[in-house]
Amino acid sequence: MRGSVYRRNCTCGGKEKKEKKKKCTCGAKYAFTVDIGPDPVTGERRQKQRSGFQTQEEAHDAANELLYEVRHGTYIEESKMLFKDFAPQWLAMYCEEREVKPGTLRVRRHEIDKLMPYFAHVKLKNITTEMYKQAIYALKKSYAGNTVDGVHRTGRMIFKKAIEKDLIRKDPTAFAVLRKEKKTFEELKEPEVPKYLEKEELALFLDTANKKGLEMDYLTFLVLAYTGMRVGELVSLQWSDIDFRKNSIRIIKTYYNPNNNTMQYELGTPKTMGSVRTIVVEDIVIEALKEHKLAQEKVKKRFGTSYYDEDFIFAKTERHPGYPVFIKTIQNRMNRLLKMAGLNEKLTPHSLRHTHTSLLAEAGVVLEDIMKRLGHTDDDTTRNIYRHATEKMKKEASQKFGQLMRSL
């Protein structure tokens, strides 16, 4: 392997000063060309050229450094691929290397889309740390911190994969550290606790569902309220998940259907491994499930072979019978019942999960056990609700003590 150093566009006739560190008298830049070995596929001779060096010495040093990398097998010929072409390739590799839930895939696509305005038509090798930093800081002006954190996380994964595939030599995200913004006075206040039903309100809501609810309303909201499970976990339940002898429900999957197409649903694993769990429930829940099972058998007989019999508990009974009910349907049904009961109409099925947390805390269940029942390993919202419920209990205890002392 050999190389040569020369001046480009020199107009002084080669009358440069002898010291290598001096510039050419006409201001011409230095360049070099080196052999980098035969092409591994075709066997043809390959050369690498670089230019723009101010002095002959700089060009010599750069050429020697490149030759050293070639000789020791560390040389990487950077790709000319554009960011917009590599990002989809990275996403495909990302999905192949791990189990990616549809929701996660959708988030990763959105995060890539946010990087596109800055890098779409830029070659991967030309994206510098400064360019990347500027893009991230620009995004911080338009999006919430968590969103930008996600974009940055995806950006790091994309460029690390490009390095792994020998497409680039340096990672522009390596030194792009997001500054933590100081919290405002408002942000330092006690976090707002999500809305949920008090126990008297829950009793009223379930009574309304029982007396005025539509088909499966009472069972749906009874199970949500008494288990604290996510609504996606609820609609994916199958009869094989119920152990009538042990009074338990096994949660091992969740429902995904972003387009609300009845027949194009997907069942996936729960949010995290901690979400895989078995919940022991009250007799009232088990008895309601048994009653529903008998009613469902009659529906199956009525529809015969046109019933989509995949063992779903919360299944449609009219159009597309047997398919899981929509999550949106449960939301609409809840809004109807909240209005009829005169309760807060802004509550959602997820609010029953918060209600379950609050009532367990009020019953004296420790936070760790509540977390396990809900399928959480770490969740600030659950902690805030737990803290709120237990603080209320402490206040009530103090008031009762004061009343006792005043009665003496």
C-alpha cells in the first residue's frame, strides 16, 4: 500500500517555502491519494483521496494515519447513504432483534419523523455532533421533555447501529447530552392526583350499571373496579384465563386495535413482564362471570358456526359475534352510566384502575402489594394516589383522636 501528497490548483509554479509546515505561497491546499487495498468483491484496485490540508505536513500525517488504519484492519470506508434511507432500515432491524409491540413501533416511527426535517437528505457520515445537538435543542422548543427524550433515545440507537454496520466512523449523538431544565415553581408543587371514584361513588356507579346498563356493562365495570386491570387486558381475557376453583384471573396478554377494525385486532404480551400476573378476586366477580358464561353459551347456539369462537369473555353479540368488544365502546358505555348516575363525566375506564388503587390503600394494603396486583414495577401515578389516600386516612385518624379527647 502506498500514497502520495500533492498540491491542488497551485499557481505559484511550485515555488513554496521548504519548511513543510509553511503554506504554499499561492494559497493552494494540499491533498493526498493512498491505496486502500483491493475491493473484497471485485478485486479491483481502490484508492482514497482527501484534500483541503493547509500544509504538506498535515497532509502527510493524515495519509499516514489512514494507511495505519488500513494495515491494521480498522479502516472504515464511510457510506454515502442518506439518513432518510437508513432510518427505515434501522427500524426493520430493530423489530427483527427484539419483540416490538405495535404501540412501540408506532412511537419509534413518530420519533424518526421528528428527526427527518433536520437530517433526511444529509449523508450519515456528514452529520456532526453539533448538527445533532442543534436539532435536539430545536425540538425542545416545540415538544415536551419526555417526547424529546424519546427522539434522542431513538437517534442514539440509529447511529449506534450505523457504526455497528461500518457505515460511519463516529457517533454524532455520543456527546449530545440533554440539559435538564430547572423546574418552575408550579412544577415543584405537589403532583396532581388523577381523578377517581370514592367508595360511595363507585357503589353508585356499579348499582347504575347493574340496573340501567346495557349488555355486559355491569360485568365489565365490576371486573375493572375489582381487579384494577387495564381495559386492554380486560377485552383480551379468554375463559381459559379464569380459574373458577381458585377465584383467580390470569393476565398474560393485551388487546391492540388502532384502526377499530373488528376482525384485524392483535393480541400481544402485556406492557411489561411485571404486568403478567394472577389476581385473586371476590366471589361477586366469579359469580357474575359464571352467569355471563351461561348467557354466552346461548348466544353461541343462536349464531352457530357464524360465531367467532375464540373463547373471548367480553365478546360482541350482534355484528361480528364472538370478536372482542372495542375499547372505545367501553369508554362510551362508561360515559353514559356516569351521566345517568350524576358522576364526573370526565372519568375513563382507566379511572377505575386509580379507584382500585385508592380503595386498596384505604383498606390498608401496602404499596408493594398494590403494585404487584396492578402489574407495576415502578409507577409515580400509583404512588401519588397511594400517598393521597393514606394522607387522608392519617388526617381522619387525627380528627378521631381529637374528638375522643374532647369527649372526656
